[in-house]
Amino acid sequence: MLDASPSLPPRAGVGYKPQHYSDILDAAGPLGWLEIHAENYMGDGGRPIAQLRHLAERFPISVHGVGLSIGGQSDLDRDHLARLKHLVDWLNPASFSEHLAWSTHDSHFLNDLLPLPYTDRTLTRVAAHISQVQDTLGRQMLLENPSSYLAFAESEMDEPAFLSELVKRTGCGLLLDVNNVFVSATNLRTSPQAYIDAFALDAVGEIHLGGHDEDEDETGAPLLIDSHGAAVVDPVWALLDYTLAKSGPKPLLIEWDNDVPEWAVLADEITRADAALALA
Amino acid sequence: MKVTQSQFQAGLLDPDTPAPKGLVNPDGAQASKRYDVYRNNVAVSLADALESAFPVIRKLVGAEFFRAMAGVYLRKHPPQTPLMMFYGDRMPVFLKRFEPARSLPYLPDIARLELAMRRAYHAADASPISGEDLSAIPPDALMGARFSLAPAVQVLTSDHPIHGIYAANTQPDAPKPVSGPQSVLITRPVYDPVPHLITEQTAVFLNGLRDAQTLGVAMSLAGTGLDLGRVLGLLLSQNAITELKGPSS
């Protein structure tokens, strides 16, 4: 008999890094779940898969894809979708999420989350890709809002409206990255609170928090860069509180992918996220 | 002004191509440095992936040379799939033709070795046979038996001392490599791949087994002087044999 699909608890989770394997098993603290990048677990076997199998016995797992290119102009890569299905089938994770972005074009994978204009035409295409993913995996997926550094002159609607319409058309859920909201709002000179106000919070199945770098564009305007390589800054924690007050508790992830610190630093961020959830 | 993904992509790997028109900053002016963020993300993330794939090559040529070389490689061979764990598989051929690295003729074979180690790390798990399983084959049937090797097992031959160079750059107490050809067997007893120095004869023998030849045929391919007991002992101790089929099976 199969167990019912697990779901992510409304607690603090962390992006799993192999160097923290023992720390997580020995002293998880308030850690409630783990997120992995799907593409790192698409080998045939060996240590990565063995560690994942073991961790999945202890923690709910969220599978976060970074390579599906859902916002791509071309068809989804069927081989890649099949690899993803294989992973999701054997792991039966609590959640699967991907990005409102593209990364593959002309069979070149660019290893970055690239932006798309928000138009009727792109809406139709992205909705079709989400439906194809959900049909293939046999489950709902969450779609994450991107970090924006620039805008498309051709865009016809704003991002929260674009995402809400995708939810309506496909039944997908949303992954709300609060750091991305802050980064995009700073870069595009809009209000992060207004973005949250307009966001379909009922559809949110997971919240991300991460760090960013600060730079300037050629006009001297602030240019924040989503680096996943630093601690979450206070204005982003404040924006999280603003969000949680409206949404109630949600599964909350600390993302730290570059210049990964020792476990104690992440444990502090997890504790702070846990405290924010307790107040929600 | 529409920006297609072809137009967006064109400049990502070409610093001389200006940002596409139609990408704007909050004032509606043409984005330039803002587009460079994507250019930078792509180049840096791919160069980082190559660095983690080829730590020994990087040590041999130096960090600065490697970064510059990675910049050339990633523009010539962008990834074809999102599996970054296997990015860099054309590095051996690239290095063969990369003029600034001509003075280090062993680099392409070191790249082959690093790729093989990584493939071994991610290879499928296997259930090894034991020495008892091997002894259960009657001696007169042994020469007609066929062996299946674990998916992680790989054999490389080179005109250069690749095992010595690899060891000297990964282990603190390894001896200085001596010039001359070397062959390497890679095994993965559990999770960590191990490179073993083997004779060229052993390499021929193992390739015979891999091609599903019988033990007898693989031995005759290798010629006289093969220390069969030693090779089989190594394979058994490294969990490298997964199946033994007698002549009748």
C-alpha cells in the first residue's frame, strides 16, 4: 500500500548542501524540511542519491527545479522532463517547484534564470508548459517569481497579475520568493508591499528567503543582484513579516547556494525564520 | 519593440554584442549594465562549473589561466543539457586544439581522467559478487566464464603518466610523476571513486571483459605475463565485479 503524498509543513526549511549532511542529521534544531535542486540528483546512483534517500526518511523534501525552462519560447525538453518524472516518481517529494524564467534556447542551456516579457502571448505559452509538467508528473507544481534586473518595453501586465492568471488557467500553486520581490522592486523602482498586496497569497505553497549583493547601474541607480550568497537582510525579514501577517504561516525556506557558510550560520537563519513563523 | 529569446541569448555569450533594444530600466531607457548582470551570471556560473569539474587541470595550469581558458570553452561549447554535473565532456578535444596549452601535451588525458572519475561518482550502484561466488565456478569452467563489471568501473590508457600526475596533484605525499605511458583502472568500492595504476596488459584484459569476452579470450588478448590472480583480487576487493556467468548460462 502506498502512503499518501506528504506535504511541506509550515515551518522553516533549508536548501540542502552535501557539506551539511552530518550537521543536519545530528542537530537539525527547528529545521522542518529540506529543499534540493532537482538537477543535482539526476545521476544514476552514488553518494548524492544515497544521501537523498536517507534524508527523505527523516525530512519532508521539496524538489526545486532549475533547468526546465518553463518560460522558454521553444518546447520543453522531453528528455529533461522524463528525468524529472523519474526523480519525482521514486522520491515522492512533498512539493515540486520551478521558475517563471527560461534557461534553454536553441538546445543551449545557459545555467541562469532569464526573464520574459509579460504578454498574452507569453502567458499562453507558459500556461501550456505548466500544464504539460503537471500532466507528466501527475501533481500540482509551484511557480516561483523571478528576480528582475530590467523590464521589457513590450510587457502588457505586471508580474503578480501574470502569475495570478497562470494559477487560474493551470491550477498551479506559487512559490513566493520575498528576497526576489525586494530585489525586483528596488531594481524596477516599484513598491515591494504593493507587490505582496497584489500577489495571489492563497496560491502560495512555499516562501523563499535569501541574500543578495548590492551594485549600481550606469546611471547610479541601485542594482541588487540575487546572489544566494549572503545572509537575509533586515528589510527582507520585514517584508517577510508583512507577508506572513497577510498569508498566515507557510513553509519557509532559507536559500544559500554560493559561498555556503558553516552550518551554525544557517542554523541562526533557520531559528530566525522559525521565530517569524511563530508570530504569523 | 519585441525582444525574442534568440536576441536575448545572442549577447549572453558575446560581450561585444550590445544589449537588445526593448530591454529597459525604470525610466524606460535602454538597459545596458542591467543586461550585463545576465551576461555575467551565465559566464561565471559556467566557469564555476568547469572549475569544480577539473580541479587537477586547474592546478596544473594555474587559476588565472584556467579561468581564461574556461571563458573560451564555455563560449565554444555551452552546455547541451541542464545536467551541470556532466558539463565539460568536450574538454579533452578542446584542450588538444587549444594553442596556449600546447606545451602541456598530457592535459587532454588528465581531462579524460577527471571526467571518468566524475562519471564513476554518479554511476549506478551495483551489487558486487564475492570471492566465494568466484570460487564456486569449477576451475575447468572458469576460462569460459563472462564477467560483468560495475557501472562505475572505467579503464583509461595514455601515452603520459596520467596516474602519477593525478596523484601528485590530489595527494600530499605522492611521488613526482615519471614520464612514460600509464593505464588507469577506476573503481568505486562504495561512494568514492579510486584510480588504480595498472599495466597496459591489464587494461587490454579489462577492456576484453567489458566487451563481454570470456575470461579465456580476454586473457589471450592481453598476452602472456598477465597476473590474473592479482587483477581478479583487485576487482573483488574493489566491489568491481557484479555478475559471473558460467559457460553454460
